[in-house]
Amino acid sequence: MEDEIDLRPYVEALIKNWKWIVGAGVLAAVIAFIAASLLPPTYEATTLVAVTQPGQLVQFDPRFEAVAETQPLKAYPELATSDEILQELLNEVSSFAPEINSLEKLRRITEAGAGADPSILRLTVTYRDPQITADVANQWAELFVVRANEVFGNLGGDQLAYFESQQASAAQELSQAEQALIEFQARNLGSTVNNQLTALQNIQADYLTNKQKLNFLAGDVQALRDQLGQNSDVDTITLADQLTALLLQLKAFGVDETTPLQLQVDTAVSLPSADRAEQIAFLDGLVETLTARIETIDAELALLEPQILALQQQKQETDTESNQLNRKYTVAEETYTALARKVEEERITSQDTSSGVRLASKTAVPQEPTRLSRILITIAAAIVGSVIAIFVVIAVCWWQAPKGVISPPDRE
């Protein structure tokens, strides 16, 4: 069975030497208190910086979506103690406190932390001169407010300058688009081409209408001719056939389209009989005439087609160029208008002092030195002295124990 270590000798040794332990703590506390008292007094000054949200959102153009602003409250203490801000503060402080001549010294006397509410930032300076302490704290707060608004609040003018440069570029593009439209209108033959195309299309439509009528008329003439050819036994034709042939002839030469024609046939009057062969020959000649007219119309249509296609191509090219220039002008105009409104938004927002980081309260010159540090030093020294005495008692007790066996020390 393994030997067990008995802790009672250690406890008895501590109890026996409690006076030495307490005495060591008191001695360390006295020494620390005297040393702290000999040090020059230090003063503490604190300025308050508030982070506020904007009450209103300026937005002239909905195409620029406003992003909801979320203040990075946890980042402000780190920004306040950054090298850049402290270097600016050091440059200011050197004019009235030349003994603070390095970032390390300045960093030792400054401290930044959040207040009871995260939107309140406490900037604390601890130094031996009360006036310098207050001046450094107030100067630090002013520098921090300016820098924080530049970084997180876009109040430094960078955003406004960016949109103003974009507006200038947009104005130049808009001017170029306007000049391109003016030059295009000086050579734009769109209306002329459109009128020529419309005229040719109307002529083409008339030709097609006449061709359709002639085809129908040729079909009627051929039908009458076939009808007369079926009764080849009789040399004469009837009055109705003669009138039908007459009407077809009138239609062929367009008489019915210019003047209204009414035929009144008196049954008491007899028309001379017409020879069937002559009538058939006449109808054959009429069909040939109609066919020739149809071929003439086809030839005219064939001549019109390439002209119409060329005009259509020219019209489409003109319309395409016009559409491209108008689209470019529209985009340039809308871009310039949107940027002009955004510039006004940024100009108004940059002058808004009701939101962002603001100096909530400056510090007054402290009248009494801080005493908390002296008390803490004394308490810490007492604790450290007592711990050292306990360690010494235990070490001596362990060293006096033979062969690792702990025996209680001799009692007096």
C-alpha cells in the first residue's frame, strides 16, 4: 500500500507561524503605502462621447437604396486608442505638455471604454497635472469625434466628392449623347425614306388588287367562253350571253369602276343575233388581253420588290441608329439626374450634425487626486507579502521533514 502524505504538519506549521505571515503582509502593505505616498499625486479626467442615430433619412432618388446604418459600437474604443489618433493627440499635447513626448507615454495615461450604455464612450486620462489631464482628455475627444465621423459617418466629404466626380462624368456623357443626336438629325432621312416606302407599298397594293380582279375577270371570261363552246350546234347565241359578254368587256376596261352603268333592255326591241364563233373568238381575245395585263402587273411588281426591300433596309438602319442614340441619351440623362439628386442628398447629409458621433460632455479640471490606486497598491502588497510568507513556511517545513516523511515541528 502506498504511503499517504499527511498535510497536518503543513497546517500546524502555518497556524504556528501565523504571526510571521500576518507580519509579512502588514510589512509589505506598509512599505507599499509609503512608496505610493511618496509618488506624486495623479488626477483623472473623463470625457463622454455619444453615438446617435439619424432621425431622418434623406433620399431623393429611390434607385439609390439607402442601407440601414448600424453603428459599430464595439469598434469605437479601439479606434480611440489607435496609433493615428494618438499620434495626432501627441502633436497637440506636445505644445502644452512637452514631457509627454512618445506614444508609449501617451498610451499609458489614456484609456477608452464603453459606458453603462454601449452608445456612450468614456475617454479617460490619468496624469499628475490636473490642468494637463483635462486638456488632454478634451483634445482627445475632439479628435476622436472628427475621425469617427469620417470613418463611420461619411461626414468627411469623401462620399460627396465621389458622387460629385461621378456627376461630372455623367454630365460629359450626357453632353456627348445630345451632340450625337443633333448630328444624327442633321442627316436623318427617316421621314423621306418612310414616305417613299409608303408610296411604293401603296402602288404595290394597288397592283396586287388589280391583279386579283383581273384574275377573277379572266376566270369569268373563260367560263363564258367554255359555256358558249358547249352548244356548238347552234350558230347564234342568246341575248343573255351577249349581255354577259358586254359586261365582262366593260369590266375588263374598268368602265364600271369610273361611271355607274345601268342597262335597261326593252323586250319589244330585238337585238341583232351574234355569231357564236365570232363571240368565242372575241372572248378568247379578251382572255389574252387580260393575261397580258396580268403579266404586265407581274413585271411591275418585280421591279417594285427590290426598291421596297432596299427602302425597308435603309429605314431599319435609320431606325436602329436612332433607337441606339435615343437609348444612350435616355440612359445618360437618367444617370445624370440620379447622380445630381444623390449629390444633393450627400450635401445635406454631410451637413447634418444631429447624428453620428458627438461630444456629449467635456471634462472639468479635476480638483482632487485619485486615491483608489494607492489603496489598491497597499492591498495588493499585503496579499503578496502574506502569500510569500506562507510559501516560505511551507518550504521550510518540507525541507526539515526527513526522507519525505512529514512530521510536525517541535513545539516550544
